[in-house]
Amino acid sequence: MTSGHSPDEADPLEEKVLDIAAEALHDWSLRAEPFAVATVVSTSGSAPRPAGAAMAARTFTP
């Protein structure tokens, strides 16, 4: 799937996702919530994210 932007053009959706991720990580850090950040280093076959993609996860407490 392509965003319709040239390689040197910023993708507004990607920027928004990064903003949300940075905000969430900052909030979790300020609240001293445990979380982890991981990077996909390789994939095999069909994968939802390519190598180099990052994700963050935390424990859910209602």
C-alpha cells in the first residue's frame, strides 16, 4: 500500500502516528508505568510490519 507521496515528501498519517506514539510514551513515562519498546529486526513470509518497524506495549490496568 502506498501513501501517494514521493519518497522525499513527509506522509501526514505517519507523522500523526509518530506524534501519538511519542505522546503515549511520554505519558507512560511520567506516570512511571512499565512499558517496552521493540523493533522488528527481520520477518519471514507474510508479516504485518516490515523489518525496522517499532512498537510499544504496556500492561493494561482498567
